[in-house]
Amino acid sequence: MNINGQQDQQFQEYGSRWVTFAGYLIITLTYNAVQGVFNPINSQVSKIYDINPVIVSMNTLASNVVFLPMSFIASFLMQKIGLRFTIWISCAMMIAAIWIRLLINHDYYSVLGAHILLGIGLPLNQNMMNSLPTIWFKPQSRRQIFLFCMLGLLLGQILSSILPGLMLNGYDIDKDALTNYSEGKDKIYQIMCIEAYIGTPLAIIGCILFQEKPPTPPSIEAAKEKQPFGPQVKQILTDKNYLLLFASYGIFSGCTGGANVVLSYILTPFGYGSEVTTYCSNITTIAGIIGLRRGMRYFKKNPNYKKHLIISAAVTTIGYGIAIPILPIGNQSLLVLPYAVIGLLAIHSSPLFLMLSSELGYPADPSISGGLLAGSGQLMNFVSGEVYSAIMIDETKTRAILVYIIQVICLGIALLLLFPLNIQLKRAENEKQDQQQGQIQSQQLNKNQYQSYRES
């Protein structure tokens, strides 16, 4: 908001906002990089350590099952003890977890415990994604800053797959079986060491840079006093449109994430190794970054949430449908097509879902509305990931195709839930009224000053 006179001095942005934002991006990128490290190599890890695939998938899915209940705790802590102390707790959990993982060759289940700890700490920083732009930036900058937060998350996902893909590139698991998988265990331990040595200083740097809030708020919205935590949650959970969004996003995001967890199991029966899993995963993310950039430009010109979400869900469903006949062909170049289509619009929809949650949940704090929505996706990620892992215990082509048939059906349900959604831009309308009120007050102030000048 741009108001002259006294209000311009009262509501301002500070240069230190970029330092805090940089700290948050470093933490987000690092957290997602260390959390998703097993995704591309789940199939190999299952064989190397002789662990059931359902249990191995829990390295990624542990965070999904605890995310929703932890979202309530995270939002409560942010309001009661502040953002900075909350993110310190999150980073302390991450540092502890990545060092516990070094015990992997002594006790595999220590890794599972470490990832449960990572899952508990994840909402303590991820729920800030909706709140941070409001606290530090003016409304006109909020969308751009939120997208940068999403970009940090996506870059973390790319980095999480690059390291294991490089370390296990060319690794012959059948040959290594003759030596009790000694080479594979050594390589996985090296991955854990590299992430511990790099992730620890990055988390500390991010915490040092991160600040609580500016000396004065950047806008009227940021200056408003929030309701108590309980009434905010009640207001959100009794809004039927928010609940429709909650269900649709949960199925859409959760099933897409669950399919990504078992990607290595799906590709293995068709003769693809961990390097191809990494390749397909990164193609999806890179296509998503391109789609996010182009899609948000189009959204700025035509800000129709419902239209964009329906198109994204429909195209993502088609992408998984295309994968069904392409997988048996065994052509690596052709394999790029479905994953590029999936990434192009699946990722574009995520910020739209989260931004819309703030609109529908207003005047509740964005950390609550966005955190609960993210929790729905995480919970369904756990359900779909475990179901898909159970199906893929026997790594056969038929079971891999079955997973994607189920995926298409689930995404179709998520798409149908969007049609009865009634979009109400509560926050945007309120900010518009605040801006008009501010302009009227500013004009009245100028008028009074002019009148005083004439009388003198």
C-alpha cells in the first residue's frame, strides 16, 4: 500500500527484510534437501539393508504423518513465542537428525528415527511461508516473495536427488550382493556424511540471519491484532469452501507426492536405475519451475484461481495417464514427456492453493490456514505413499502400471472437488478497503493542514 503523509512514515519496509528472507530461504532449501535424500534410491536402500519397502518409504513419509498435528503446534508457537525462536527449534531438530543418520550402517532404524524428528520440525519452518511476506513486505510484493519461498523449496528438492544420483551412478547392486552390499553401504554412508557436514553450517547461518519482525509494520494488515489461536482455527474449519479446498489439495498434492516416493520402485521393473529416477525427478521439478514462472505471469494478467487450479489438475491427471502406455516402451528419451507434463502444471498449482487458503481463511493468520492446507497434502502423501509402497513390494511391471491407474483416479477426484468451490477473496477485499480508508484519511489530513494554513 502506498499512502503519503504520516502513514507513509508509519508503514514502511526495512532493508533488513532481505537478510531475514535470505536466512529463511537457506533454511528451507537445506531442510528439503536433507529430507528427500532417500527418494531416488528407496529401491536400492531396501535391498542393501534388507528392509521392507514400506518401512524404507517411511524415511520420506514420516514427516507426512506428523505434519498435520504439528501444524497446529507450529502456528501456536509462532504466535506465542515468535517466529525466530520457532525456526531455531526447527533447525536444532534438523541438525540433530542429520548427525543421527550417520549410524545407518550400525542400526538402520536410527535413520527412521532421524526422519521422524525431521518431520516434527518441518512445519515449524514451512508454515512461515505464508506469514513471512505479510510480516516483512508490502501487499504488492507479497506474491513475488511467496513464489521465491516456493522456489527455495523446489531447489531443495532438486538438490536432494542430485547427490544420491551421482553417488550411486553406475553402481551394480547385483554384483555388490556378493560382498554383502559393502560398496552400497559405504556410498550411502558418504551421502549421509556430506549432508551432515554441509547442512549443519547452512542451518546455523540461516538462523543467524533470520530476524523476528521489523521495528514497525509494512502495512495496515500486518499491524492488525490477531484473534486468539482457538477461534481462528474454528473459523477456518467451519468454512465449507475452505474444507473443499482442503480435500482437493490433500488428494492432489498427497497423491502426487506419494507417487514420487515410489518412483524408483516403479521404474526398476522396466530396467531403469537410480540415475534415471534422479533424471525423471529433476525433469519434473525443472519443468515445474518453468511452469511456475510462466503460469504466475499469466495468473497476474488473469487472476482466476478456480480456472488455473482446474487446468492444472486436469493436465497433471493427463500426464500420469500418458505415463501408463509409455513406461512399457522402455525408451528413456520418451520417458521425459509424461514427467515434464506433470511438473509443468502440478507445481504451478501449489502456490495457488496456498495463496487461496489465505483468502478463504481470512482473517485467520496465514500460517494457520496455509499450514493446515499443507498438512492435508502431507497426510495424503503418507497414505498414498504407504499404499503404493505396499503394492510395489513385488516390483513388477503390472503393479507399477496399477499404481498409476490408481493415481489417475485419485487426481480425477481432486479435480471434481474444485468445481463446487465458491471463491471469496476475503483478504484482497479487506486490503482494498484498508487502502481506500487510508487514502481518505490521508486526504482529510492534507485538507486539515491546508485549512489550518489558511486560518493562520
